[in-house]
Amino acid sequence: MFKSFTPPISYTEAKQQALDIVGQMTLDEKISMIGGHDMFYTKGIERLGIPKLYLSDASQGVNIRSELDEQLEKSVAFPCSIALASTWNIELAEKYAKSIGEECRAGEIAVLLGPGTNIYRISQNGRNFEYLGEDPFLAARMVENYVVGMQNTGTIATLKHFVANNSDYKRRTSNSVVDDRTLHEIYMPAFEAGIQAGAMAVMTSYNLVNGEYAGQSKEVITGLLRNHLGFKWLVMSDWWSVWDAEKAIKSGLDLDMPGDPRDEYPEYTHKPEFFVRHSAKSLLEEGKVEEADIDTMVTNILTTQIAMGLLERPIKDTSYLDNFDQHIEVALQTGRESVVLLKNNNILPIDNSADISILLTGEYADKIPYGGGAAEVVGYDHVTMLKALKQVYGEKVTYIEQPTDRQIKGASHVIYSAGTFDSEGWDKNYDFEESINKKIKQICSLNKNTIVSISSGSGMNMSEWNDDIAALIYTWYPGQIGLQAFAEIIAGITNPSAKLPITIEKTFADSPGYGYIPEGADLYTGWHEDHKIIDPIHDVIYDEGVFVGYRWYEDKNIEPLYAFGHGMSYTTYVYSNLEVDQSEMQLGSTVNVQIDVENTGEVDGQEIVQLYVRDIESSLPRPVKELKGFTKVKLAAGTKASVHFTLSDRDFAFWDAESKAWKVEPGQFEILIGSASNRILEKAFIAVSC
């Protein structure tokens, strides 16, 4: 059931209080508030009771910045956001965010710079691990529950990065060229859901959108975000993403972060006049902006702070330090429900009571894989794959960094741990280094019981050896304790239940975003290129339109390596008795759908039941099917349950660019229910009429 957050002080009351305070402020005080201070803070004005507020990264835990004063001594490193999406568990998303929000309160953090809300368009995006997958419906349901969990702790959630920020390749000189329909159907629904759930902050993106930087675009901020989506709270820029102070002030932006130039890259970085706090007074004197523009920005900032009670109560609450053990349990449960079993030739689980010898090898066998940049969370009490497997299997597990052929042949099982280091600021290659592919193929040739584990923030090219291995597991970036869940799944202590929130293509050339890098250019790593703002603007043309992810592969009849929604279990499920409560639905009403799901195996499990809708005939191209419902249901071995869905107009609609509204065309629709996008098990038809 949909939830939303209600702030302790209403918007109307908070805005009136904000207007009263603005009326008492000097011009210099107002200007001081519309730009950040000291890298991660907003300006406080003691005489008016306005506190200095700390804004902290990131979506999967608190990034402790040791260079800043009075930081938390430790914070839990949770499995990354795309791992959370792999759980398809909206209740867990709320608990996950609540745990992070409590750590924010313990660390005097007023605003959490998350959740990451962008859509997975291309597998090479360095920030995919911060986001929630390729499907707008799945991402929306996870985001809305994240927002509620976070803000119920008194910490403001920030939806980021608005909008169409789907690559980190030279992100400051990247222009996303995307049409209106695609924005509304693919890239804005998760933001819309977060806003409807009560999110009180939005961060704009680095890229240009249709020719204008998002952080200073009136069309993006006032048009799409404020007018269309109805967002009324704080809008901030991403760090060093504003180029024209006048445009920014007039765009609907409230807070320019971090407010000052950066010293590390003097030949490439922003100039002081780009920042609103540095240029506002001169722009006022020249008549290019009005004081009323500044007043609006300050009013929005204060309204948000007041509504959350930040002017009335302490931000820091050390009592939440007592909850860290609970947070670790949430992180562990997220790991248990996010590890995806992609392939299993009856090799898993590995019976601990048997006479076995497990050889563990690979780059990430004895270190924690993680993503870098703002989202990096160090964690503590790390449980590596080696440690986790040793806890279960003891001396039956041997770690060898460079095993010989004889050692590989002599093991009953080989687990090879591969992965990537993904980060904001650059994109990663979809292909593994050839040395990794070569090693996996060598091990497979020597030992038929080879299990490969992948720790990455997105899909990777596994086509070279996928057919040769016995089992394949995706652990994503598991956080500090998620690899304990991996060991539990290997041993059958935990039955895997996760499903992919993405499509894993056979080769990147199959991707809808293939060719997005300028001709003759190459991928890079490191921060230098990210700040090289003297480079020419390059267009990233979203010419696939709404055909993103499984929509693309199905429309083009391209078989992926692993389909969206796929994930294996140690038990089996049977779907039956699909019922739709009416054969014809009138616009403005709803339709109820029910299906029975039975666990026909011998192991308790959780099944993710997925509902898709197909428009049989449309006046414009539509996907073969679109996800419009899902439920994660627990089933003991041998038991059955009825799963229910309710569909409304929006579930049958497309965005009509001409009328600028959601539109449902009367006609026949197909309701498809299954366990993956490529495994539809039951179908029904319904007519929709005016």
C-alpha cells in the first residue's frame, strides 16, 4: 500500500514562518543562504535562529568525510542501491532507509544526499550502483518507500539527479537529448513517486538537458520539476554544476552547491562569477535579477528546514547510536534478499556435511568490493567472502590467489570472485579485462564445478564463459556484511530470492545506448577528465525513446544473456488460477487481478510475482509489455497463496506529447503474469473503454 511522509509542520505554516524570517533578513544575509558553505553545509544565521546544516552522502549509508569536524566514528556500509532494487522488497527499502536516517541523526546530518533516482540506461554508467535499475515502475516503488523510511527519522531525503543523468562519461559536458514522452514515461516516474511520497529535497544533475544545464534550466526546474511534478520544497544543484548565476537564480533553483570554486583543478574548474552567492549582488545592481528572486530561493530553503522541525529541535540525537546492531541486521537481510542466483546446474547448494574441498580464488575473494565517489561507504567489521565461507565450511575452504592446475583439478568446487570498481566521474568498460576471462575459462576447463561470483554495480559481459560454468551469482556491492549472505546461499542456509532489476546483454553493442561516446574518444578513469570543462559539449541522443532495458531487447528481438526480472531459487513455484474481476474497465475505475502461487518444492522461499501490461493496438509505438505490478510473497514448502494486484488508468496509459497529458486509448490490453520478463506464465485480456 502506498505511503507518504507528512512533515511535523505543514507546508502552509512553514512557508508563513519562512516569509516572516525573510522579512527580517538583510540582503547580505539572504545572499549568504543561496550558496553552500564549507563544502557540505548551508549557512546558519544565529541571530534569526537558523542553524548551519550538514548535507551528507549517500544512498547506501553515511559517507564519513574525515576532513570534516565532528563526524561519526563509524557508519554501516549497506549493500548498494541496485542491490536493494534486486530484493524487490518495498518494506525492506523502508527499513534500509530508516536505518541510514537514524545514522544521519546520530551524526548531526540534516540532509541525506539520496536516494539516487536515475534510470539504468546503459550498463557502462559508473553510477548505476547508486540507482535502482532500468524499470521506472520498480524504481518508483522502491524510491517512495525509501523516502518515507528516511524522512520518518527527521532526516531530509534528496532525490537525485534531476534529470536524464544516465552516464558519467564527461558528465559536465554531456547534453542529454531526450524527447518529452521519454522523459515522462522513463526518466521522471521515480522522481514523481518520491515527490508524491513527500521527499523534501531534489538535486539537479551535471548534464545539459536538451541544450541547457539542468542546474540552471528554467524548463527543467520550474517547468518539469515544480510545475509538472508539483515539487515545492528545496532544489539544490550538484556540486560545481552551475555555469550562469543569472540563469540559475531565475530557473527555480534554491541552493547552489558547494558555493565556491574548487582549487584542485585550477586550469579547468569554475570561476567565482559562476556561483550565485558570488554574483547575486552585482546581478541585482545591474537589474538582471530582482530581490524577489532571491527572496523566493531563501523562502524555499527556510520552508523546508522549518517544516522538518530543524529550527525547533536538535539535529543530532546520539540515542540512535544504540541502533547500529539493528542496522547491521537490516544490511544482512538486504544481502540475503539481493544476491541473485543467475545460473545453477544443480551444483548449488553445496552440502556442508559432504566430503568437499572448496577452492576460493579471484580478485575479490578476500576484500570487500565497493563503489567509489560520493557513494563510497567504508563500514566496519568487514566480512569478506573468505571469512564468510570459513564461518560456514571451516577448513573445507582454501583461498589461493594463484592456484595451480593441479590445485584447481583437486578441488571438489572452485569459487572464482570477480568484480569491478565503479565510480562517479567516469564510466566503466562493459567487458572484463581479458586476463579475467582467460582465467575463468582456464578454471572451467579444469574443474566442471566452477562457480563464478560477480561483484559490480551493473551488468558485465560474461558471454565468453557463461555456458561453461556450473553456477553464476551476482552479489553487486554487498556492503560490510552482505558476503555472509552469499555464503549462506552457497550453503543453502538461505534460499535465494533476488531477481535482476536490469537486463544483462550479451554484448554492449546490443544496448540501446551503444555509441554514446563521441567518435574517436575512449573511456577513462580518474577525476581529471571529469573536471575538464573546456572540452566541447557532446550530445547523447536518446533515440531509442521509451525503449529502454527489456523494452528495447523485446522490441528488437535481441536475446539478452539474462533477462530483467530473472533470478533462481532452490525451490519451484507454480502459478495458476489467474482471475481478473471484470472483462471491461471503464476509465476512472480500477481493475483487480488475482493469481495463486504455490511452492511445489521442499524448501521455504520467497517468490517475486511480476505483472506486465501489453497494449494490443496503439496509435504510436509502445513496448511489448511494461511492468505495472509486483509482489514478493513468502511461501513455506508445499503451501499456496493468492497474490492480488490493482490496476488503474495510469497502468494502461502513455504520455501524449501533443496534449501534454497521460492518455489511455480504448481497446484490448493483455495482462501478463510471470516470474521474469521472459517467463510469462499466465495471461488474460481486458477491454478498456471510455
